[in-house]
Amino acid sequence: MKIVCFGDSLTWIGYGGSYFEELVKLLPEHELINAGEGGNTVINLLRRVDDDVLAHAPDAVFLMVGGNDAVSYSQPKTRSYYRQAMDIPDGVVTPEQFEQAYRDLLTKLQLAHVVVWIGLEPNEYNPDTVAALSDYNARIQKIARSFNVSVLDLMEAFPPNNVPDRPPLGIEFILTIGAREKRGWTDYESVRKAGGFTFTFDGLHLMPETAKQVAELIAAFIRENS
């Protein structure tokens, strides 16, 4: 099968652990294509689904998005980034907008006769980001049931237990990501320890070891549902 992995920075190879690279090793019988892009919301995915997914004529898509949408909604100081860099009106994807765009995206994929599998993203930054993403994930679950699409709940696999009340995220957090990318930074473990995180190094992005575990879960999920 030709499978497109479609999502945000958790799919994109560029910052933190990459489940995609490990997934390629675990599923050698399939052709995998990476269509992840850092910072993307579901609205961004809907905009580029034709060029970045359907143009490949895939048999299936593993879709995982929602983290940036939840951050934009729960962390208002990040909205200038989503407005300017992601061209999101007002810099926020509200729950209602998220649901509509997600439904539109699934409809487009199913009309193209593409099998869709869904992953739900984990998060452990602060109680507000966890609560927002939990809500968006619940909305995805409801939508997936109406489309008869199988769901892999990675927040259930990596539960955000005892998350402290960390300071709100702002544009400085986004700028730090950009600066680290440019210099090829990979000191994930020291940052994870300093921040008190478990399966991520900054509350949002996966540790390399976690990414390998995620890949194993995705591979088993795809085999079970294909």
C-alpha cells in the first residue's frame, strides 16, 4: 500500500523524535510518504490536502493533527504566530472551527476513496493545553465514529499525569523552536529533565525514545486495521 502520513510537527522530520523514520523500518512492505509540516493546524491540512496527499494517489492516510489547534485556543499569546506564519484568521482555531475543518478534511479524503486512519496526539505542557487537546481529541473521536474511521488514542497511551501549572506559552516559545532548528539542536534529554517532562522534551514534542514507541503503536494499529 501507498500510505501518506499527514500531520504537523509530530509527523514532520525536523524537531524532536520522528515516529515516521521508525515507521518506515517497521512497515517495509508499504510505501510511506511524509506529509507533515511543523506548526500546522487542521485548517492548514485542509488547504494542502490536494497537493500534498491526493496528488500522490495514496491507498491510505494516517492522519494526526490537533496539537497546534489546541495551543492556539488555550494559549492566546501564541496567536500572532498562527496568524502570521500559518495564515489562521485571528490566530486561533476554535473548537467549532476545528470540528468543521476536520469533517471537511475527512469528507474530501473519503470522496477520493482513500482509507483513513486517525491518531490522537498527546500533550503534557500545562493543564490548559492538556484540557484543550483532550477536548479536541474527543471531538475527533465523535467525528471518526460518524465516518466509521478507526482511531489510535496516543494520549491514552501516554497519559499526561500530574501536569503542573506551567507558565502560558507565548511567541518566545515558537522562536526558540525556530532557533533550535536552524542550529541543528538535539539536546532533548537535558531540556526534558530541566522542564520536568516525561514523554516529551518541551510538553509538546516527542522524545526520540517516545517516537519509537509511537511508531510501534502506529505500525500495529495499521496492520490491525488494513
